[in-house]
Amino acid sequence: MFRRKLSSLASKVNDSSTVRLQQNVSKVNCRVPRRCKVLSIDNMNPHVKTMEYAVRGPIVIRAGEIEKELASGKKKPFLEVIRANIGDCHATGQTPLTFIRQVVTLCAYPELIKTSDFPTDAKQRAQRILDGCGGKSVGAYSDSAGVEVIRRDVADYIEKRDGHPANYTDIFLSTGASDGIKSIMKLLMTGKGGKERAGVMIPIPQYPLYTATIAEYNAYPVNYYLDEDNGWALDIDELKRSISAARPECKPRAIVVINPGNPTGQVLTRENIEGIIRFAKEEDLFILADEVYQHNVYAEGSEFHSFKKVLREMGAEYQDMELASFMSTSKGYMGECGFRGGYTEVINLDPDVKYQLSKSVSAKLCPSVIGQACMDTVVNPPVEGEPSYELFIKEKNNVLGLLAQKAKMVTETFNAIEGLSCNVVQGAMYAFPRVEIPEKAIAEAKSSGMSPDALYCFQLLEETGVCVVPGSGFGQREGTFHFRTTILPPVDKLQVLLSHFRDFHQGFLQKYQ
């Protein structure tokens, strides 16, 4: 019975047979006397077909199906699906911060500013944003790079964070950090194929946005491995090995660094960042610093250092280096994923290239203005002495305190389970444990056409209702197997999740011993 189900699941993981079936159907349909589809699986953009995005892949689709089965009354060995596959804070129960929602509400419905139901600082923030909008409405288009007063607030935030000047003209607001990342990566493409393709260095494991975008843009992924045995540290010798191996295949143009890390949860030391900057200087690489988890640092002794701050404090020879850094409203203590607010700061960009970037983003008109307003509450929060300050700080510290507690709980529990090992979750919102998979399970996965960690995660879902993502979706060293889980569920649900893991993993090892 399980083998039949496994085969069905495998077909979702490896859908090449489905694609072939669609191709055959398309050919058959074209023989009948009617108009064929202009766009078919045969003639569509091949780079889109090669894209994969693990955190919303087949396991997540199956989780949705199971939820419907439970709702229809179908009996399962569990009462609910616990989604730990994606960093969607509010979907897992996090309460929105009052100040953020107040300002956004006032921006969306300005008539409320006239009432006494909102604190004066929230009203002032909202009115300032509205005064910067066309017609004083968030329903109007903004400048393509974003509302100017919000861009100025972002620059002020960066300047206070780093202690170095920031210019609002270097700020481009975006639809989440992902949109900003893709806009910069697009500029780095060579427009050529084969060995002339742009090479983009990405960490392995990595957030799947990068491999998906590289595939979509027909670029070349230059994989460098993080050191799991050293707390997922970034090793400069590994960067040198990686770029040397890739040079015959592409034109290396950029290096991506995710700090704090996703899916690995590590926080880079200042010394590590300095080494990366020196490497990028030596190899003439554009730096893309994904810093969306900059508020999410938990482990004792860990500290967030922005790439821009470190670069500015290095020698004069580094001051002209090109760097793009990215931030979002979706993570941190905010967790406002649905508003899709984000920004990019680009420094030292050639003026002509900067013009082309402005032209490129203008083709998308502008990011969501309500999302921009949400971003403003992050970079311009209440300050001491304002009416909203005490509640804001209390709510912010509560979110971050719970995340720190859960990071410790996850690390300790996984390391106490035989056959699992997990580096300390220093930051971000995820753990990336390594799992031992018996040879019999590896053989079964291979016969079913799926990766061993996908087999593990599918069985975990079917038996316990816990939804996590196989490590193969993020990349991992050959012969190792992992999964990514968020640390976001409430403490009581997280305890249930970890209990399920303990029982499931013991049963999995016994089943395939």
C-alpha cells in the first residue's frame, strides 16, 4: 500500500514523465483539425521549466491535500498538519505588532486619523507617509524606486545602524527582498550562453530563490559549500576552490552571502565578512548581501554585522566596491510577509548602470505602496518618549525572546535524538539538521525515483502531519541528508512537532534497519 502511495508521491517529485505525457498530448492535439496552442510545453521558455522552489514544492502540495482530507472527516494518526516548511510567521500564529498595523491601517483609511482611537505617533507616521503619496493616497502609484520620504527613512535607519552615511538615492524599495534581489541579479547577466554565461556564487545549502533565479536567467550556479562541521562557517579556501572550478564554465560576476543564514541559521563573524570582502575584491565580484534576518540573532556571542559597515571600516582600497544589500518586512520581529515590503541599498554603482536599474524597475511601475508603508514602520519605529514606545518594545522583545527560546529548544532536542545532529541555531528562523538514513531506505528512495531525504520527509508528513522540506531542495554535500524546519510554531506546537520527530525517527530507523 505504502509503495503505491510512494510511487504517486515520487511522480510529484520527478515530474519528467508528466512532462512527456503533456508533450505527447500536445502532439496528438495538433493532429486534429483545430487550432493548436501557441504556447506548449515544447516551445515555452526552457529556463522556466528548469526552475525549482523547494519550500513550495510537492511535499507542501501534499500537506494541503492532507488538510482537506482531515477537514472532510478522513481519519489520520494525527489531528492537524503542522507546517514548518516556510518562514511565514503570522501563518504559524505570531501576533502582529500593534504599532505596525496601526500605521498601515491609518494609511489605508486616513479618515481614522481624525479619531481619538490611535496614538499620536502612529497618526504622525501615517500622515507623513500620506503626504509623500500622490493625492495623499496609498492607492496612487509611487515613484518607481518608492515613496521618497520612506526611502529617506530607510537611509536614516541604515546610517544609525552602521554609523556611516547612507544616501536615499541608493535605496530602491521593492516587493519583498526577493524582488530586489532579482532586479540586481538581472543587471549582472551577460546576455550570452555557454562559457560566456554569468556565474553567480551561491552558498550550499542556500535559499532556493537563488537557484531558481539563476535557472530562470540562464546563468551558471557557482556553488560553494558551507562548513557543517564548523557551525556552517564560510571558508575562504572553499570560495577559491569553487571559483577556480567554475571559471572554465562561465564568467563569475557576483557572490551571494546570506547572513544570518537560511536554511542553516548561522551568523557570520566580522572576521569572516572581512575575508569575503577581500576575496570579492581579488576576484572582481559584485557582492549581494542577503541580510533579511538582521534582527534575528539569538546565540550568545553572536552579533550581526552588515556588509556595508564592515566594508566602510576596511582600507581605502575597498571603498569603491559594488555592494547590494537586501532587507524585508517579512522576517525579523515583524513577520509581515503578506505586505511584501522590502528594500535594496546599492552602493558604488556606476551612474550609467544606476540609470539602467532605475529604468528596469520603472517597467514594473512601483512596489506595493501599502507594503512600502509597512517597511517605513520597521525603519522608523517608535522612539523613547513617544506614546507607542513601551508597547512596541514589549511586543518586539516578546517575539524575539520566544524565537531565542525556540531556537535553543530545537537545537537541544534534535541533538538528543539518535541519528540526528543539528548545529546551534544562532539566528534566522530555521534549523537544518543532518539525518542518518539507512541503506535500505536509500535504496527504496532510489527505486521510487526520489531523493532519500524526500522519502524521509514524505513519510514524516504522512505519519505525523509534520511538514518540513528535504535538504536536497537547498543543496547539500554528496552523501549527506538534511531537512529544513522553521522554529516559528508556538512553543506548545513546537513541542508536539519535536515529539513527533523523536517517535517517527526511531520508527524509521527500525523499519529500515
